[in-house]
Amino acid sequence: MHDSLPDAHAQVLQTFARVGHALGHPARLRLLTLLAQAPKTVSTLSEACGESVANTSAHLAVLSAAGLVVRTREGRHIRYAIA
């Protein structure tokens, strides 16, 4: 039996792994819950979660890499929303 997976199958598995990792932390689940209500800035999200802006940004980067959130720049602020 051949152990290598077709490229498309391997990509699907990598996507599943990224999404699973993104959903595997309670802080990221809280962020998704807040974003399900309406798009928000990093500072608004950090205040609502009681996390630092740096931690919130790091969690949002993981969610973004998994394709779960999108970001748009509004002047000096970045607003996040559910993808």
C-alpha cells in the first residue's frame, strides 16, 4: 500500500488540522462567539475577553490563518469578522 496522499487530500487534512487547532483554545472560542454578534476591533475584543491586546491579536492571527475570521483595515484600526 502506498503511504503518500494525493495533494488535494493532504491539503484538506492540513485545513482540518488548522481549524481544529484554532478551535482548541477557550479564548479563541470566546472571540468567535463575540464576532458572531458583530464585527469588532482588536481593542473591543480584548476588553470584552479580559485579555491583553497582544494576546487577543495572537489568537485572532490563529483564527485568521484557519480561515475562520477576516480582517479589514479601517484607518488605524483593524476590524475582525466571521469569515
